[in-house]
Amino acid sequence: MPIVKTYVDERGEPVARIVEEDGTRVISMDVFREVAQVPEGAEAVEITERYRVLARRRPLLGGFCEFVYFQFRGGVQLINIKYVGPDDAEVVIPALLKAVDEEAGRGKEDK
């Protein structure tokens, strides 16, 4: 049976959701960061008249992370990042935060 936890920071604020089963962890964080554009390689998950939801995956630590984007007429936001793999939350969360900063900075120098 999966174990579901909420990871909180030193102030007691919820930072991530963690689902663990059979040594595999899914660590998910909501981020809501504006980005310059949808990155190359992102795949559409859902398309409607008003918006698109896209996802892009890349390796991270011993697993992979997935970035989820929301594209609407006014721009693009990185709304969620998720890690799937065997690593502990204490290692993964700083790596996810660094990946978000890198991802949010992509393309800004081209603008």
C-alpha cells in the first residue's frame, strides 16, 4: 500500500507531496513560475480553445523529473515539477528547486 506524506520546510510550510511504494518515490511540488516560452521537446497533454497543458521529462538523480506547463493567451507558466525515482526527499527537493530555477531561466536571455 502506498504511503503518502507532506514534506514541510523549517517554517512548517508544506513544500511537496510524497508518495512512496516499494522503494519508488513520487515527489511533486507546485511552483507557478512564469517562463519565456514552452521549451523544446514538451509534449501536449491537453489542448482546449483557451489553453494547453504540456509536459517535458528529463533525468534527475537516480530517476527523472517532469515539468508541467500551462500555456494560455497571456503567456506560459511552469506550474508543477515531479520526481520519480528511488532518492530520498532530503536530496530530491533541493535538486527539484534547482531544476525549477534552471527551467524558469531557459529562453529569458533570448527575449
